[in-house]
Amino acid sequence: MEAVVQDGGHQGLSGSGTVLCRLDEIPDPGGKGFALPGAPRFFVVRLGEEVWGYFNACPHQGVNLDWNPDVFLSYDKDVIQCATHGARFSIKTGQCIAGPCPGRSLAPVEVSIAGGTVVLA
């Protein structure tokens, strides 16, 4: 289920330091979607003690990457995969590595880990 985060009045994703969730709320490896009021949907992917954030829009056609909530990774959980047309993206860079959008990338959202929580950077 996508988390709705109250960000204390920040507009867009400019809420540096906004707590999104605890790190242990994201499967390892796995992802979690978020929706800040008035901002585009985005998600965070976790691998161990590292996280990466991206807007939830495939550069191929702009559709959400997940059909089921919080399912952003391939079956093998080694790449981000668009559920609509199968485009595959590097977890660490967001670069399309296979599928209908070669040379394009997911739009990044800067996130970090602070004290066991995932925050907007």
C-alpha cells in the first residue's frame, strides 16, 4: 500500500529531511511507493543499507511502474521493471537497460537514510 506522507507544508518534493518511513518498512531488496500532498508519486528501492528514489513514471509512456502496490522490482529483484511494457532499469542509476526506452532514465528523487529512517535528502 502506498504511504501518504504529511510533510509539514512543504510543496513538491522540496521537503529536505521529511521522514518517509523506517528503513525496515521497505523489504530488502524491495520498494515502497509514496505520495506527498500535491506532488507526483514516487518510490524508494532498498538494497541492504542503501536506498534510491525515483518518480513513479516510466519514461516510455509515463505510466506508473507498478501494477500492484510497492512492486517495483523484477521477479529476480535485481532491476526495476515497468509492469506495463517490461522496461528494465538499473536500481542504482535509473538508466533503462532493456526494453522500449533505451538511453532514457527514471527521474531521480533524492533520498537518504538518517537514524534508521528514510528521508528526502
